[in-house]
Amino acid sequence: MNTNSSIPLLATTPLLLAITPFAAAQGADDCSMAQPIAGVGTYSFDNTAATTDGSPDTLCDAFGQADIENDVWFSWTAASTGFHELATCGSGVDTKVAVYAGSCTGLILGCNDDWCGVQTRVGWAARDGDTYLIRIGNFPGAAAGSGSFDISEIPIIANPTNGHTYQYVPGYGDWDRADTVATQAGGHIATIADAAEDTFVYATVDGQPTGNAWLGAFQDMNDPGYMEPGGGWVWVTGEPFTYQNWTAGEPNDGGGAEHVLGYWPAEKWNDYNGGDRAVRGFVIEYESGDVGMSYCGPAIPNSTGMAAVISATGSPLAAANNVTLTAEDLPPGQFGYFLAGQTQGFFNPPGSQGLICLTGNIGRYNQIANIIQGPMGSIALDLTAIPVNPPAAVQPGETWNFQCWFRDNNPTLTSNFTDGLTIQFL
């Protein structure tokens, strides 16, 4: 597991935007004129008279069609860090959707054709203040029209049996890409230890059956037990591949190229080609040792020549009161303090060469050992008394942000910061 969770995205826009409950939007026909929207909420689109200006991309390929026809564009700015989703479910249009980072031709972060009937549901990793381009159109040859779409944060669901947390991300059609996204988020594609976890992942994590979804196993062709179709299967975590729940007749290595795992049909397993577009999402599993996702980074390098980083271990369950913050790559022999707050920021305070990633009501942990005895400092938090003004107890459903400030000599006496860490508590 990665203890330094991160979402590698493009340039950050230093904005803090209010959540938008509803906006009467339609979308712009030209990507360069994309209509601004922000935060979570419900928005409208109309591609009746739209032309097609986006380029085909194999990630968006569905049923042999990579195009998204009659596309309209929105420029969406995130108001919080974490996985978000867009859904056109209930719309009368046979929609296809792609989400781009940075520019009209930037990296596609998520794409989907059919999730709820012929409508769309797609998820992507977002960072507070960053702007993303959303492209909504119809399946080639289908009728254009008008409808609405919802943007919401994807919840993290706790499994009380094993203490792990899970998150369903819709709209990814490639196992390798899903594996990378899950790892960058600080977790891994879900691994299944027993029947109880199998049922929880399939039926509970998304609040409905996940349908065809990637799981975190593949065939290791270098494994001594490798043979087709059933030998050499391993979990991405390295844990034993003992529990199995194959569909009758599976695995079968169909076409000689099925080497990764997913659900199909219902709560049964199938071996898939890693690029199978019939798979419509994946589940991220976060071990109890890894908490939160980084934002506002990388930090400005300090006198060690490295950018200091913050991470957390423990549990995101507020009632567990079990979170330890760790700051690494700090200048030894200096003092520092951990900071906490509920509002993210991005600015350079006077007297520091670094960037503070918090704003508003910020609390400082004075109980941290002031002298850093090496390149690392840590503190066990008391979630019942976050030192803001007045002190606050973390409640389930709240998001808190953390950072470490430290003294430095680079090149003269100054100060610096780590990157930021955001934790959504359950």
C-alpha cells in the first residue's frame, strides 16, 4: 500500500468555489468556449443543434464507436478534493460523456457510454480549485436532444467486518488504467478474501449492484503455477488467491487474451480482456493503514532539496479516533507544527517560501514535539478535540484538511510547508 496518497492532476487554479445546488446551463458547442459551472449540483444540457468538434479516443470506444457526436462542453471547477461522478441517468438522450484534464485535447480522466440503460455515469479524481472539461454528446447515429446531468461526490463506504473502506468509480473501460487510478488514490482495486467481502463489494459499496466491474486480480505469467485458463491468478496486494467465485465455465481465457478479473454476471467472476468495454466501473479498496488524499502539491523544495510530504495512517471512521499524521523529507534539527482546518486554500503567506493549503479557521497542534529529530515528524490526533477556535470534534461525513509548517534555512532563516492532506471521515 502507498502511504503517500496522491492524485496527479494538471495545473491548479487557486479558487475556492461554493457548491452549486442547481444551474440552468446548456453547454457550449465549441470546446474553446466551454460554459463555466462549479461544485456539485444538477445542470442541464442541450445538444440538439450542436456540431462535433472533439476528437475520437480509444478510451471512449464503445460498440466499435469512438466518437461522441453533437457534443456540448462545460468547464467545471471542483469545490472539493476527491472522486466525483457525473450521471445523465433519466435523460432521454443516448449520451456519451468524457472528462478531460486541463485542455480540450488533454488527458481523458473518465469516459462512458452506457451505464444506466443508454445513459451515462462516469467518475474521475478531482482536486479542489482545479478545472476540468466535460464533453456531453450522443452515441453516433442516435438522436440529439436536451436533458440534465448530476455531479456529486462519490462516497467512501466502510466495511465494519474488516475495517477497510471502499469506493465505486464508474466509467472506466481499461483494467490497467483502473489499477493506476486506484493506486494513485492510495488504495488498490478491490481484492476479495471471502464470501462476506464479496457480497459487500458487489451489493453495498455503490448502494446497488455494481454490475460488470473490475476486481484486483490478474494472471501472473511468471508464476510457477501459471497455466491457462485457471493457473497463476494473483491479487494485486500479493495476498493468497484462495477464495474464488467463478461463473460456471469460467475462467476460459476466451480468445486467448483474458487475463484480468471482474464481476459477470451478477455476483460471480469472469476472466476478461483488460480492455473489455463491457466493464463499466471498478471498486477501490483502502486498507485501514492508509487515510486521505494529498492536494496542493508538490510542496516547494526545502533545504534538503526535497519537497516535504504529509500522509496519514489509521482509520477514516470518526468514532475510531485513530489517525496519525506523518510529515517526511523535513530539514533535520528544525521545529514544526501540524495544522488543521476544514477549508482548503492556496497562497504564499508573508515570511514563508512555501504555500499554505488551508484558510479560514486553522488550528495548530502545539503538542507536537517541537524539535524534529530527523527528516520525519508525526503526531497521533485526538479527533474529539481538533484545535480550531473553538475546539471541534470530527463528525461522520465531515472533511478535514491537514498540513505541516516547519522552520527552514533555505538559503536564510525562513519557513516552509508540506503539501496538504484531505480526509473524508465516516
